[in-house]
Amino acid sequence: MKRPFRFAIQAFSSTSLKEWVDLARKVEDSGYSTLHVADHLLGPGSKIEGTGHRVQTLAIIPAMTAAAMATTTLRIGSRMACVSYHLPTVLTKEMASIDVLSEGRLEIGLGAGWLVNEYEALGIPWESAGRRIQLLRETAEFMRMAYADEGEVDYHGEFIESFGYRAVPQPVQRPWPPLMIGGGAPKVLGLAGELADIVSVNFNNSSGTVGAGSIASSTEGETHKKIEWIKEGAGERFDDIELETATYFISVEGRSEITAESVVARTGMELAELKRFPHAAVGSVDEICEELQRRREEFGFSYITVGDAHLDAYLPIVERLAGT
């Protein structure tokens, strides 16, 4: 099934209400469908150094709420809310509240967590991958049950024990706001295929850092494997799933200050390989648009997220492809 393209901005660094509201309104006015907020808590310091990850300034729930209040058509998403950082029953109510306050513009992204230094710095236990994925499963299952409003909540899992009340508020979107689950390893992508409405195909960051291993896990060949893992989890419902991915390496000819040569040096890829790398957008506007169409045919990617630093440089691609 060929879905129309839509594009999102993922934001990290706003430090004031005005800056955040201005960004949200600019994203909305520029034709992007969604503003995604990541869920990372570390500020500058020794624990984030060497992880390859940016500092995120604002906390996810208040930032999403403020963006929703400042806009009228923009969808607001979490990419991804780390289930280890939130009490699942509370997160369920908070997300439903954002859907109500935004009048049905929420997308709920959930992830199992991967940044080990963040867990250590915050004093959050670093569980095995299997246990983190089980918590992710239970959180997704609990949300779907609570939002479906089929009577009193009654969920009994390894991590979530909740019963004897109806979940309020009920979200505007029925039966629940679109649920996105993301990752880059077999178990989490299989789970995403089973439970999610949107699957985010990402790096495999099981090392706990972003680096050469992340890139090696996301070549064309490895991405084909990821799609197969999703299909195994989804079964007959695969065609109902929207596939999302992030573009991390961007150099738009005539628009970006970052040169293609600098991206080549950063990634260690040859230019021809980089242009086909599923998480890159390097070349002219025409070349990038053609490549995105090829990836949609080959992998099914129709939902593309880029970082806020690339909002303006990437805009010609959005203007040409959004909705097509």
C-alpha cells in the first residue's frame, strides 16, 4: 500500500516559551504534519559526553502540551516516550489529556529506552532488554485497553497492575490516538508490528550510544531485515501500518550549510552509498525527492522525521512531496 508522504520535525533545544511557541507555529505554517518531542532528561555534563546524543532542554509532557495550545492543525507527537521514565498509568492519563486539549491531534510514540548513561545518571535501574521490552508491551497494551473504554480498567501484568476504575479523560481520537513504537532490533520491531499503528524504523542503539554500530545497523540490507521483523509481528495487519523513519544526515544542495563532503567524512561512507542510506538526505532537491520515492517503493517509508536544525533546508522537499 503506497501512503502519501508526510513529514515531521523533531525538536530538542528550545529554552523559553516564546522560542518553543515560535518553533511550533513555524513547523505548522511550513507544511510539516507533526512536531515530535523526544524524551531525554540529561543536561550538559560528563554523562552525556561520548554518547553521540544531543541535549534536550524541555520535558516531554509540558512541551507537547504547550505546542498543542499554540497551534490549531499541527499534530503533536512523542518520539519516543521512554517507558522506563514514566509510571505507565500516569502516562496514559497525561497523553489522553493532551489529545483532549489538542482536540485530537496527538500521536503517542513509545520506546523501550536505550541511553544507558541516562539511566545511570538519573538513578533509574537499567533492566535487561527483555524486561524493558516487556514494560513497553504492557504500556502499549494498557493504553489501548484504557482508551477503548470498555468498562473498568482491569490489567494485570509483570509491571502494571491496575484495576477498578474507568480511565478518564477519554481521547478524542477513537479507538485511541495513533500509537507509534520504534526501535531497530528484532524483538522491539516485532512488538511494534503486533501493536502499533505507526512503526518507527530506527538505528539499533543496543550499545547504549550513537556511533559506527548504529550506522552499520541501518544499511539498506539491514533495513530490509527490519521490515521483515515488522511483518512477522504484524501478520495480516502489516498493510494497515504506517512506516516512519528519521533522516539524521542532511545536506540539501543550495540550502544546507553542511556540505555533502562533511557528511561523508562524518559517516565514513562513499557519497553514492550515503545518498541511498535510509537515514540520509544528501544531494539536490530533485535527487532527494527521487530517493525518497524510491525508498517508499522499496521499504514503505512514507512518514519522514528530520531534526529542527534542518527545518528550513529540508522545506523544499516537504513542499514538493507532502501529501503525494
